[in-house]
Amino acid sequence: MAALSRRVDPFGFLVDYGIWAALAIAFLTAGAVAPSFLTAANLHDLMSAMSVLGIVSIGQTVVILSGGIDLSVGMLMGLVTVLTNGVMKGDPTLAWPMAALGVAIGLAVGLTNGVLLVLTRIEPLILTFGMLSILAGAIFVYTDRTIGSAPDNFRWIAEGSIGPFPVLFLLMAAAALIAGIVLARTRFGRYVYAIGGSEEHARRAGIPVGRMKVAIYVISGLYAGLAGVGLAARIGSGYTLAGQGFELDSIVAVVLGGTSLAGGRGGVFGTIGAVLFLTILSNGLNLAGISPYAQQVVKGLVVVAAVVLYSRARRA
């Protein structure tokens, strides 16, 4: 009887597969309400539009699985966008060095977050909020206006395609596949889940919690730096507020994808499903002519409903 109950448990199904059911409903509804949604051009734009948020949300997933959180990722992306485009100023010879610099900045910020977290034992919410403030200040010390421009070979990262797929989408897919395999198939991944389940038990089991936390935040910084490069290529200029909101959007995507904010449960592929769901929702509402203010109401209701349902499912 217990085995039968587990097989048909609706709450467990909701947590594990709810986002995919919601995604299917959103896709079919958007196609019915706005016929232009299903055109090849719109689907191509959809894949490109989701990719930046998808990349940064992968790193956020790893952090949240470990029981942490990273509020600095949005401003990190903004700093990368401003610095890369501000330095390049349309010079194609600087495209790839600046792309590498953007990723390096992400690694450096992630390493700093991880080391400070271990040394000071400050709550991740407070520490990374402080880093958010530092990075926001750094952006405006560098410039208080939109500057620079991206050359065509740099913009190719966001605008180019390989076959029917945007380059940025393929980059996100590769990043998700690597992270998913690492979390599911390696000792590192098992340690991430163990720390998220109970840091104290993980420490008693001999897991090097301190080193793991540093590595986890380095991964978050790496993905945020990569997302910042993609954002810089999409925008094409050094807009000072480019990264604003990505920290919250990435957390929303992680939670909608079924990862527990308490850590220890969830995964990358649910997060990608949630990013696609949010992108389809926004795109469908735009094509249907819904005002941006009404869209905020709809998105807010979806997020609140998802959190309530997931919370009830986990208590059941």
C-alpha cells in the first residue's frame, strides 16, 4: 500500500514535474492566443531571450542547492557589461580579450564571496547583498552614463546562430548540461546536496564544507560572468543598470523549477524549464498586447501560487 501511495503521490509529482506541466500549458496557450508565437522567427528570439537568465540561474541553482544564496550576480553582470563595452568601444580586436576578462571578473567576485563567507561566517544573504552594493558602486565610479559599444564579432555571441539555434542558447544548453552532469554524477554534486541537506551532518561525515562553499560561489561567479558577457553582447553598449533585477529573477527561476530555498533538493534542469516558462509567459503576454503593468501582476501571481503549492507539497 505504501508503494502504491508513493507512485500516485500528487504532491511529489507537483514538486518534481510541475514546472514541465506549466510549461506545456503556457506554450499551448501562447500559441492559441497569439498565432505569431509559433513562427520560426519568434521561437528563435525566444531561445535567445531566455539564455542570459538561464546561464546565471544555473549558477544560482548550485548555490541554493547548498543552502546559500547569491544576491550579487545581477550587479556582477552589470559590471561585466559596462566594463567590456566601455573598453571595447567598437574595436573588434578587443572582443575576445574582453569576453575572457568578463568571465575572469566573475571568477574573482565568486572567489571573494566564497572566501569571505568561510572566513567571516556571515549569512550568505547579508554578505552577497554587501557585494551587490560594492559592485553597484564600482559601476557608477567607472561611469554614470551609457558608454562604449560592442563590435560585430562580439555581438555574434548574442546575435549569431549555428543552424537553427542561437549561439547564446547553445552556450546556455552546454552550461546546463555540464552543471547537471556534475551535480548528478560526481562526488562534488553529492557534496553540494549533502551540505544543503544539513551542513553539520556533512561536516561530521568528513565533507570539506569550507572548500566546497568557496568552490560553489566560484561556480556562481563563473556563470554570472558568462551571463554578463552574453548580456553585454545582447545590449551592445555599457548600460549602467543592465544587470538590475537578474539576482531576483534567477532566484525566482530556481524556486519555480522546484529547488528548495532551504537547500538539498532540486536541480538544474527544473531551473531551465522555469526560465523557459517565464520567457514564454512574458513573450505570450507581449504578443497578446497585455500592458507591462498587467504582466507584472500576472507574473507575481504565478510566482506566489508556485511557492504556496511547493510549500504545501513539501509539508505533505
